[in-house]
Amino acid sequence: MTKRFLASSGILLILAMLFMLAGCEENKYPDSLYNPNATFNASAEITAVDPPNLGLAGVTVITLTGKNFSPVLNENIVFFDAVKGTLLEGSETRLVVRAPIYTSDSCGIRVSVQGALLFSNKWKYKLEPAQTPLAAFTTAEQPWAITADAAGNVYTSLVVSNAGVGIKKITPEGVMGDYSPKGGETKYSAMKMGPGGVIYAVRIAKAIFTIPAAGEKPVTWVTAGLGTIYDLDFDANKNIWGVGNNTDIYRVKQDKSVAKFPFTADLRSVRVFNGHVYVAGKKDGAEKIWRFPLNGEELGAVEEYFDFSAKVSSEYSVYCITFSADGYMYVGTNAPQALYLVHPGGNFEVLYPGQFLPKALVFAWGAGTTLCYTREATAANPQTIIRLNTLKQSAPYYGIL
């Protein structure tokens, strides 16, 4: 009887299971991946990228042209390998994206669109770092003034534990070695490579020093007739223009003769560009950049070029300026964003937002499109030299032409 009961129970269980299967509802999710009749949007397709081959990580804004993108911006995702870019604009045929902080010699750009089953085609692209340290410095080492030669080697006056140790030479590959030994003060505020490979240096004193091309000890070059010189630059005639906290701007010829041009201001930077002498600093309580036309070897009437206090901030100061070949001015400051870019037409922007820390003390163009700046130490960061890729060439530098 027990066997007969078990057999009957088994038959009933099988019948119950068949009944349940037969009574199952149809699929409630007709669009699931398991539905062979489900439909999907067409996959995106990239047909062009601008700029086409190279961008800077975290900086370059890239335009993707193609089809089947979503006009709803947040329904698109642009990947650089596995890292997402930041979408700025979008339509069915165009996406504008900022490259992520990610570097690769050959990353793949792909687009994923909501509702499409597959990614777009892959577009090969190169992302270079926007900025890197030029060399490795210890926490005890403080590089100050910098300059560069025609080969892109950078020279810096180095202080170690508050003692000057001479001038160091740093190759474009970041290899640092001795150049000029200690000889007097080597905490220079500015250095410029001059004719014949001689480095001209100043240190907020009434003097200009030279460091011989052979890397020997520095010597005093000119003292008579000078005010306090903070920065200097060369013009096309190899004259030196020197500025500081004075009532004059100074021109020093190679025969060491000195001329004065009245301009009362606390100036920290000077750069000769496109027939003008540009100076930056404080005058009458405002941080500004001015320029003087070069009339032969004389200064013409002053013109206000950029009012930093009014356009950016009255709380911070300008410490260094330089130019690219196409007329963009780079401005180094102690403001939180550190570096600014002034366009030839007068518009300006933060240079590479979020990439740099203040205080930017000195600029020097290195190899190729590399611009270096000395970043002063803070409580959290050591003093160092940062090199940034501008994707631009330096304006002519007359000290080495």
C-alpha cells in the first residue's frame, strides 16, 4: 500500500508541474534581450575627430562628427579606452567632449548611446599629459630662476636648505647635472640666456650678473646707474631691458652703458615681443600689464595692455609673462588658478583649469612646445619646475637668436 501511495503522489506532482507550465503567462518584458523580436537604436558611428590626432589630457576639447548620436546629451557616453570624457554639447551628428585626465599613445575613442546595443566604431587617438614635473627635486631643494638654451636645456639657480649651490642644467629628458658652481648669491629672481651662451642673472639688487658659457662662477657685469632689477629680457639689438621696484625702466647695451626711461611702478616681469617692451606689476595699487613701442632703441608712450586687477582679481599679483609665436600671452600669478592666457584680441581665460598650482614665479620656454614655470613651495607642495605642453611655439627670444 505504501508503494502504491508513493507512485500516486509522484503522478500527482508531475501533473501539477505540467499544469503550472501550461498556465504560465506570456513574457511580460517583450523588449528584454531574451525577446528575439526586440528592437534597438542604430549604433553610433564616428566619421571625423577634431583636432584629428593629438590632444592634451584633461584640457583638449574634441569634436566628434558622425551619426546616430542622441540629441539628448546625457544619453551619450564618450569613452577614451575605459575612461569617460566630459560631454559639453551634442546633437545627432556632433558631440563635443573634453578629454579626461588620462594619457595614452593610442587610446580608442568610442561612443555609447542609450538604446543602442553596440558601441560605435573605435577611433585611435593620442592623449599627452598637459603638465609634468621637469625634474625630480628633493624637499630640501628649491629651484628659483630658470632660462633655456636653443637646444631646450633648462638652467636653474638652486638653493638647498637655504644655501645657494650654483646653477644646474636640466636636459629635455629631465636629467639634472652641475653647470655653474656656487659663487656669491645664486638665489636669482631671473636669468636669461644671452649672446654666446652667457647667462645674465639678477637677484633684486642694483646689479646684473653673468655666468660664462663654460659654466664658470658668476661675475658682476653692471652695477653703475641701475635701480633694483627683478627681471630682464633682450631685444633684437641684444640690449637688455631691466625692471624692478623703481622710478625707471632700464636699458643696458652690450657696452654696459645704461639709459633710463621714467615709469614709476613695482615691476616683476619684462618681455620684448613684436616691437614692444611689455612689463607687468603694480602701479597706483593695481596689478596690470603695460607695453611701450620700441622706437629704434627708445621707448615710446606707454599703453595699458591688460588690467589684471579689474578683469581677474585685485587680491592677487602677476609675477611673470611670456608669449607664444602667434601672440598669446601667458601670465603667471599667485592666484588659485596660477596661470592665465590672454588672447591677442584682449580676451582671457584660465589656462588648463584645475591643472596648476600657484605661485608661478618665472617662465622659460624649453624644447618644442614646452613652457616651464617655477612653482613656489607651499605647506603641502615642494618647490619645483613644471613643464606644460602649450601645443604652441615660443615667440622669438632675442637672447639666443
